Amino acid sequence: MLVSMSSVDILVALPPPSQPLQMPSISPLDTSNNVRVLKIRQPWLDLILAKRKCWDIRHSPTQLGLTLLYEVGEGRILGRADIMKTFPLTEEIFYCNKDKHCLSKEQLDKLGYNTPYVWVMGNVVRFASPIAHDGGRYRIIWGRQFSGNLPP
């Protein structure tokens, strides 16, 4: 079954969502809201920003909505994406969707997650200029929230 969500296609049989997908109401230039900052290592961040990787694999589900993409080790935000769906990653889903997560089985096993989760990313935008941001030294997945002006 092919489930289509905006620019993201998922090749799996997923149960119907209990609620309709709701996207955030934060506009790109809205500074009245703090925006979540997701820390991502290279080369994964570049693959996401190039729209060659639309699934990020994490240890737990997360909230849907607007997320800024932070480059670990460089202290800068390179783009934005909407987290559109999250669901547990089964072995069947893993092997049927290698082009979406770009991981080998060895890389997945090395993460050591008991139950890995897929975070489906869509509406990905690479900013023309990076934004300097202190992501928080001891924060592992989520950096400090961003509340400044964002490029369109």
C-alpha cells in the first residue's frame, strides 16, 4: 500500500490514524512562538536537506509539527522541516523503505534502540544562510528552543 503525505511517500501498510494529520500554524517568520530544534549529525542532515532522506530514526515517538534542523558540532541551524508522522519501525518496514532512511542494518543495530521509531519529515527547506544557535551542550536530541526570526 502506498500512503502519500505531501511530498513523502511511505510504502507500508499503516493503520488508519486515530485523528486527521494536523500541521502547525506557525508561519516561517513568526517570532511569537518558540520553535523546537532537532540536533542531527552529518552526513544525515545533508541527506535530509537534499530531500534524499525523509525518515529519521529515533528511540521514541515525538510531537508532530515545525522543527528546525541543527547541525551537531557546528552550532548552526541549516533548515527546517515538518515532522508529519511517527510510528514504530518494524523489520519489514525497515527493509521495504531503505531509500527513505538511508541506514544499513548494521547502522540501525549500532543505535541500540529497543523499539526504533520513524519520524517522517516533509516540507524540508534548506536556509540560504545558516543561523548561529547555541543548541545546548548537554542536550542530546533536542537543542534549546529558537525564538528569533527565521528566513522564508
